[in-house]
Amino acid sequence: MANEDIELLKSKKLAKMLAERIKAKNSSLKSNSKLQDPTKIITPFLTERAKAVLDQALIQYPLETRNLLSLLAKYVINGKLSTSITGEELLTLFHRLGIYVKMPTRIFVKEKNKIKSLEEKIKEELGKES
């Protein structure tokens, strides 16, 4: 009977030590993720267009964008964000927060199976008139 009690105590102590070890490992993972750059955490969840929006936002509104990135990184770490973010969704998020990110706009014209920028097209037209 005494041996069974000793074995039971040993197994309880071992289970407790394993539980503490797992808890410590999880907390160290979370603390390591806090030390990481939020951009590195978020980038795998962004589409190519979303990366372009993020680049423009970092140039135009660096402080606000970094705050938003840290919040999004927390969502990723906690598992609340698991799908990719498109450029339109990210731009809409910035607009809803009052951060109006201006994206560069380019207009192209297709003429005789050639694609030209609107600037080139206008220059050609003005060159023909002169």
C-alpha cells in the first residue's frame, strides 16, 4: 500500500512538472513573438497588392501604420486572423480608421495592340499637332 502511495505521488509530481514546463514554453513563445517585428509577422498574410498598400502607408503615416501593424500582429499570434488580407481590405481598414493612404495611379491606353501610358499618348498627340 505504501509503494502505491509513493508511486501516485511521483506521478502527480511528474505531471505537475510537465504542465509547468509546457506553460513556460508557451509563455516564452508568446514573449518571443512580442519581440519580433510586427511587419514580419503580418507579411505572410498579405497579398501582393496589400504589401504595396502597406509600403505606401508606412511612407505616408509611419507611426499610425506601425500601431495598426502591432495590433494585427497580436491578432495573428492569438489565432484570430488566419486568412490573407487583400489590398482592398487593407486600404478600407486604413480609411475606416481615418488614415487616407494615397496610392499611385497609372492610366494606360491600348492603341494598335501597344500599351502606352497616358503621358506618352498625350505627348504623341501634342507632337503631331506641332
